[in-house]
Amino acid sequence: MNPAAFFRLPPRPALPSPLALPLKLIPGPVHSIALTTALNRLFAARIRDGEFEFLRGRILTIQVRDAQVEYRLRFAGAAGFVPAQPPQPPDLAISGAIYDFLALATRHEDSDTLFFNRRVIMEGDTALGLELKNLLDGMDWEAMGGLLPPLLKAANGLMAAYERLSG
């Protein structure tokens, strides 16, 4: 018997509300500080090389809908990514479910497909978003080393297992 017939798993999981609650209770600026710290470490060499200069002074928001979390950041040149203050409107807003962001990060699904099917949505300066998407699509995540490649490989494996159970 197919386990999916018994469990009736949705094709794409959403973060359950009880798991999202602790994330929602953490103040937004704390989320943004955590993300900017991670991005600055991950992209340190690329920041030094000026690859993100097209984002200088631009405010980005990333909304993880099912986790009910919003990250607000801007690129500050040599200082890298820094949290942005809430009253300033974003130049680019990107939103999606956690599963779709994982599919994007792991390249489990093509980024153009995720955007075209509106699973990941860009609003605001879409030319800026396209430039950012192209930069990220061109990066070799395996070459970055550290914990990122094994984390992405594990996430990709979990997503593949879920798809086998749901299909």
C-alpha cells in the first residue's frame, strides 16, 4: 500500500502553526540580525569582491509566509548586509513558503519555475530581483565549503523523501 494513500500528504508541505509560533514570537529585528550575520559570513569573499554592489542602499524584505517571519535587510557596501529599519519601504520584497525557499536554495526546483508559478513572489523593483536571482543562480554552492554544502544536501534528501511519500 502506498503510504501517501493512507496519509494523504500535500504535494508541498507547509510549516505547521505550532512550529511557526516560536518563530513568530521572536522580534523581527532579531530575525534580520541572524540572517544578515549568516549572509555576511557566507558571502564574505563575494562582498569583498563587490559582487553585491548593485544592491547598495537598497532595502530587501524576505517573507516566509508559513513561518510568519519577515527579514528586512539592505546592502551597505564593505559592511555587507545590515538589518533595515521597518519604516522604510522595501525596494524588493520576496515571499514564499519555507518549502519553496528550500527548493530554491537546494536547486531542487528551477528558480524560474518557482517564480513563474508564483510559489516564490517578487514585488517591487523586479529588475533588481532578476539581477539578484541571476547572481545567486550562477553561484557554485558546493565551492563555498563549510557547513552549507552538507546542509543543502541533507535538505535536498529530505525534500526528495517527502516527494516519494506524497506521490
